[in-house]
Amino acid sequence: MFLWLVSVVGLPAAVRLGYVHQLGGNAAETVAAMTRDSAGNLYVTGKTYSYDFPASVLQLHPGGSNLWRAAGLGAAPSPIYSHLASNVFSIADRAHPGVIFLWTNRGLLRSGDYGNTWTANSSGLPDPRGGMLAIDPRDGRNLYPAAPASGIFKSTDAGATWTTSNAGIAANRAGYFPDQIFLDPWNPAVLFASDGFDFPKLYRSADAGASWQLQSAAIRSVAFDTRHAGLAYGAGSSQLLRSVDDGATWSALNAPASSFSYVATDSGGSVYYTSPSFVSGVTVSRDGGVTWTNQQVNGYVSALAADPDSPAVYVATDSQVLASADGFATTSRVSVPTPVSLFGLAPSTDPHAPDQLFAGAASSTSDAYAMKLDASGNPVWATYLGGSQDDAGTGIAVDGAGNVYVAGTTNSSDFPATPGALTPNSGAGNFVAKISGDGRLVYSATFTDGGPIAAVGSTSVAASVGKY
């Protein structure tokens, strides 16, 4: 989505087009207010949903992100922005310390430094619309993306080239291929693929994806025991199952639930499962599925992951992210914005340290922005203004010294207010910010009194705005 900025000049005999510029990022922008100064510079504010809005000063990144990282259990998470992807479908993370792959709406991205920088690895792959990625933990060059519209692909050179890997796999009645794929860390030649629907089909490959066989077990999620080769657990629509022969055969466990969504195993061999219910919580077994203990967590579970190198287990619901190191007897909250749709766990460079947590969220929040353009419509500077929730600029003004005043609405408790400026915002409220003529922050403040701010000072609009 781009902003069209169109300037027209009125003459006695005609109307002449001054300039047309497209400005914005990969998502949507809106304009709420504009003003000009005496030199003809144009100042614009509104809201943006883009992760790559052309910010050049002050706040270079959006206040929220759909990818967060925490360096181990109890560590404070921080947002990651550089992937510039608005949806993260899968995080694959067991290859080598520091190496992370993302399966995103912009294809496959790779980082060699825990997500600080990213490069694209998706040449030759289809346009992703969901799906999952598996990576060989013994040889990080072997990658298996499952794209529901096209099937399974394979790379043996870390994404430089790709081949299809669909022999024996058929699309389901809706025309989709498996969107979930799991690789056995004990035997990387063994893979499982599932379409993940209400009545899932499970396929198994014993030759690194060269061929696939349809299994009789209706399983949507697979987890492998961290201590014993060949031992695996599968969550189906109405059964929790166990295999002792690397998924060649499966037997049902006596698990106290009528439906199952996620399954995971921790470093001590404990098994965890969740059910698609707002009151199901997390159920754990410490004896291979013989007996079970239910631990309640508030909300509908949307993701579950267990660290194979430590006792840490993570669960996400529609309202919170929790971590536990004792089977959910006790929990601690992880301050990642919800909803979280998936977790990834990347091994630390220290083999004795817990894995680094990556949390992917389907973030669709907006940020306010402020932008200055010269008299010809060329950008002078632009900045985000916002926190991790929805923010929007609604009014803008400029004084005789060139200082810019922006006001708007905020739902972010972490809006970047200047320390001591009015009262901290606890949720829905307003903000006002003063920015110098060269784009430096003079002050910003949030407050909850009054209704939304519709205008700041006086505005003299000499341009028309549209969007597509």
C-alpha cells in the first residue's frame, strides 16, 4: 500500500499538476492531517501498518513486531524487525548456533546471527501462503518447506536450489498439500508430513523425502523423545498416539481428553499435550504417557514448545505467554505481545545454556507516523511514532521555527513518551509529540483525559491525498 501525494497549483486560466509521489511501505497507510510551512514544506501524519515504512529519523522501527527473541528462560524478550515480513509461518532452528530460518509471506529468510540480519533463500520456491519448515539438525544444508498450495520442497545446499518432494503425496479434498512437516532428530532420513486439518492425513518418508507413504494414523503434530531413538508421540484429532519404531506403527495412549492440538517433549522425556478448548490447559506425563496431570492456564492455547536442551517449556494462549521449568506446576509470564502463533527454539552458543526462544505473532497493529517533504514533494525525513499496540496520528501543525507538533490516539502502554511527561498511558488514550525541524524528538507525552484529538493548531492543506 502506498500514499499518493498530489500537489496542484491553481492559476487564473488553468490548474497545473505540481508533483505526484508514492510513499509508504509493504502494507497500508492512511493520511489524517497535513499542513504546510511558509517555505512550502509539507508535513503529513496518519497511521501505517508497514514494517518497511521509510523511516529515517527518531523511531526507525514500528513499535510492535511479529517476531520476538529471548535469550533463555527468564530473559526479557526483544522485538526483531529486520526480516521485513508481515507474517511468519514457521521458525526452524535446530541446525547450528546462531542460524535461523523463517518461512514467511516473503519466502524463506536466513539469519546467521540469531535474527539480527537476514538474507533471502527462496529463489525457486512458490509464493508462500502458510506452511511449515523442517531443517536437518545434523546438516543445516538440508531444508524441507511444506507449502500447502504446492507441496513439499527440498534443498540440499541451504536454499540455493530446490526440488519438489511430493512422490506419494496427494492433495486433499480442498486441493491442499500437507502444511506441516516434522524431521526426526535421531534419524534425519525420517520425516512426517500432515495436512493439519480436522481429519488429518499423515505421510511418512524413510528416505529423506524421496518417497512418501500414507499412514493409517490420523496425526497432525509429531514430537520426538529427546532420550530414546525411535520413540515419538503424535497428536490427532481424537487420539494421542505413541510409536516405538520411528513412526512405522502407532498405538493409542490413554490420555484424558477427547481432542488434541499440540504435543511436545522436554529434555527429561516428559510429554506435554494441549486440546482445542479455552479451559484445557496443558497436560503432562512424566512416565511416557501412562499417567497424566493437567495444569490449568487461562485462555485458548495457540502454541506449545519444549526445549530439548533444558527443562524449559513454553505455552501461548490468546492472552499470555507462559514459561515453566517444572511441568507447569509453576509458571512465569513472558512479556511478548499476544496472540502468538508459533515458537522456535534455537541452540545457544553455550552448550550448557538454555535455548533462545523465538515467538512469532500475527501482528496487525498500526503506528502513527510523521513525515516532512520539501516543496517539490521529496521526503526530507519520516518517523514511526508508536508502541506495541494500535497508534494513529490525527493532527499535525508546524510553528514559525519549523518545529512540528503531532497528536493522535494510542492503545500502547509502551508508547515512547519522554520520561516525566504527563502521566504514563495505561491503555487507550492520546499522545502529543514535538519534533524539531530536522526530525529530532523534543518531547512526547501520553494522557487519557478527553476524547480523540482531531486537529493541532491551524492547518492549511494545499494537497490532495488518496491511496490504493
